[in-house]
Amino acid sequence: MRDLRSVAEDTAHYLGTELQLDTKETAAIRFGLESLLDFIINLGVIIGVALWLEIMPYVLAVLVPSSLLRLVSGGAHCSTFLRCLVLSVAIMIGFGQLAAKIMISTPLLCALIAILVASGFYVIYKWVPADTPAKPIVSAVKRARYRKLSYIYMAIWAVAMSVLTLWSETTSGFAFASIGGVGWQIFSITPSGYRFVAIIEKLIDKVLVLFRQ
């Protein structure tokens, strides 16, 4: 079975030839297609598992806020699609399941939101945008723009989560799910987050080797 990178490369090569694009433009199309295919399959698997476990609303409460923050902040990611899929499913479904099963008091939720926002602003100041060696963000203007958008997002998220927490006890689970997702995303921006993902990649590889035996 062909991997996603091969599909993206072949499609980009075909489009580059047909549209008479240069090497740089073709590479940009390949990267975009690969990212899109990764996203679609990841999303499909996460939604499928969430529906099977009947925790879809909670998983969406984890997935959507963390994904939006990731768009403007960056963060650590796995080096292959399969590793990314395993880690994404574990994080999103794990936090969604936890939020669906446990009850958190309103004062504790408010405290968690305050701690997360404070740590989030610090992390944004120190490390956003968190790019990768393969695709660094070298423009000072772009870096400043991503950092500003991340600050704005965290402020809006804090207000929304405060309202959701204080609105009703029935919505507190969704607030907790969102805290888990955004907390994970903030952690993934830090150097510790990058090291953690590297360790998880090695563990995933070891598990996959055992399954293949």
C-alpha cells in the first residue's frame, strides 16, 4: 500500500507538469497535499473512534480549540503519518473520555483556566511560533504576527471557557475537555514538549515492531 507522501509527491508532480510550475511551487503543492491528506485521515479516525465510544461532543471540545491554537502557534509533531495518527488519537480520545467520565468542580475549573492562561502567555512569549528545522519561520514580521495571534486566541479562549464554566454544571465537562486540549497544545510548543514527542515516537515504533512479529 502506498504511503501518503508518495501519493502527494505523484499528484504534485502531475500538477506541476500540467501547470508548468517550477520546483519550488511544486514542492509547496506537495507539502500542502500531504498536510491535507494527513489532516483528513487523522480527523476521520478520531471522529470514528469518538462516535464508537459515544463521546463525540467531548472529543470535539478537545480537538477544535487545540487545533485552532496550533494554527497560529505551531508545536511539536511526529515525523511520520502513522506516529502522528497514533499520538493524535490517544490525546484527543483520552482527554475526551476523561472529560466524559469525571466531574470537576467550578472553582477547580476556574483555577485550571487561570493557570493555563498564565502559563500559555509565558510559553507564547518564549517559544511561539514553534516551527521545525525542516520548515523554519525566518521572517521577523511573520513571527511577531503569529505571536500576536496566539495572545489574542488565548485571551478569547479564556473568556469563552470562563463563561462555559460558570454558565451551568452541565457544560463543565466540555470546559474541562477544552482545557485538556489547549493544555496539551501549549505543552507541545515547549522544548519539553518536543522531547516528549520524540520519546513517544520511539515507544510507538517499539510497539509496532512487537505487533509485526
